[in-house]
Amino acid sequence: MSDTLTILRSKAKSKSVRLSAEVEPNLPTVDGFGGELNQVWANLIANAIDAAADGGSVEVSARRQGDAIVVRVLDDGPGVAADLRERIFEPFFTTKPAGDGVGLGLAITRRLIDQHAGELDVDSVPGRTEFRVTLPLGEHAASAGQSKEAADA
């Protein structure tokens, strides 16, 4: 995830968005494909930066919770209307202006999280949107038939 944050810091800086990350020390790894999980983080963090107003903030955190790693991406943008929360995961659906998005990022993100036996949830009110990814730790993902390659959460 640190590589993804490094890449997206310039995007955040261009909007004067404060991007912060808090990762629990000694966080265990999850079984999965690192490139796919980096795509998940890139999609969620880039969307949060897009949603935040100029001068806003995006917070990323990763912590162990029981037998899973939970990654949260929060922004202080306008929020996602309740009637759109399920639609945002549909392929080609976007809330962005024409030309700014094709509507595939969250559909791909959900598919990748499902492939890693994880969960993707969203809670949103104006001023606070949280995307929450829960990924099982090693033995749990392996028992669900997941990849043997370890990837940082």
C-alpha cells in the first residue's frame, strides 16, 4: 500500500488534499496477489481524492481486527447518496462528470476483493465517506482457495 500512497501523493497535492496514512505496526500479511491489492488501494484512494474538495482530506488506515486486516479509506467530500450506494459498484456507472471516469474502478475493486475472499463496504454521509475493505489473514484466505503469494495489506 505504501507504493500506492507514494504514487497518489502528487494527485492529492495538486488538489491541496491532505493525504494521511496510519498502518498498525507489525501488521500481518494477507494471502493474495500484491498487484491486484495495489489496484484496489489505488482505485479507492484516487476516488477519495477526487471526492474531497480542494483543501480537504483523505485518511487511510490499516489494522488487524480479529482474523482479518481492515483497511479504511475516508474522505470529507460530499458523500454518496443512499440511492446510489449499490449502483456505484456496477460496471460503467459513475458519479463523476462526463470524461472524468468510465465507471470501472469500483466494479473492478469489488471483483478483486471478492476474489480474495474479502468484503467491501461503504458508509457515507455528507462530509464523511468511508470505504472499508476486510481481508482474511493467511490461513483463512488459503482455506477459501486463495493465492499462496503474500501481499501487504
